[in-house]
Amino acid sequence: MVAAKKSARKTSQDGQTGAKKVAAKKSTADEPSTPVSTARTAAPADPGDLAVRTGEDPWTAEEAEEARDALTAEADRLRAEITASEEALTGLMRDSGDGAGDDQADTGTKNVTREHEMALASNAREMLYQTERALQRLEAGTYGLCENCGQPIGKARMQVFPRATLCVDCKQKQERRF
């Protein structure tokens, strides 16, 4: 206890506020944020090198190509959906300016419709981001690795939900936190 008091007295204090000077913590910006980020990032991965769980068959070239094609088609569909939503929003925004003479119910309906279109566009953008990340991970050879723990997600899970970034255990833990 006495040693702690002595060390506290030795620290310099600001004369006006009495605040102690504290050394800043080392930045972790240069350190990898997840176990997966340090994984191989060279040329496109050999399908047999993609992560699988114990007891699962390795990815074949056909299965990897199927996943790539499905993700590419999904990305194209989402881009078209985003374009359509943005066009609808442009029309709604243009129409909302000439609401003179509308009653409150008409104005409310327009607002709800506009907010609904904005939510759809936002959701489509998020799904497009996830899909593009999955394509990047497929090319980098990190497809199928959990971004939290670095363990294989599982081939079956990846085939059902190709945008998955977490294994079942980590996903359940994440959902319990929210």
C-alpha cells in the first residue's frame, strides 16, 4: 500500500487540474484484427485448399466454381435491385416536393413508402457488400474460415449460406450478445 502511494506521488501532475499524466497505449492499427486476416492472400486458391471441417470431403473445382457462379449471380441481382430502388427513391423524392394540397394521410403514406424503399436499398447494399467479400475470400483462399476464431465454418454451411463469415458456434455467441 505504501509503495503504491509513493509511486502515485512520483507521477507528475498538471498544476492546474491535478490530472496525472498517463502514457498512451500502443496502437494496434498495424496488427491483424482477426485470425483470418493473416491467411494466404496470394493467387486464387486451389479448391482443394479451401477450409473444410473434419470428416468433410475437400472442395472440388466444380463445387468452388458453383459457389463462385452463385455469388457472382447474386451480386449482379443485388446491383440491379439497388439500381431499381434508387430509381424508385428518385421518383418518390421528386413527387414528395409537390405535396401541396395533400392531406396528412397522403403525406404520411408517401413518407412510409419512401422510408420502406430506403430500407430495401440499404439492405441490398449490405448484402452486396457481404457477397463481394465472399468472392474476395474465395479468391484469396480464406473462404470457409471463421473470421472470429479461424476454424473451418463447414462446407455444408458454406454451400447453404455462401456469404457466411462465422462458424455456427461463433454465430450463436454473437446472436446471444445482441
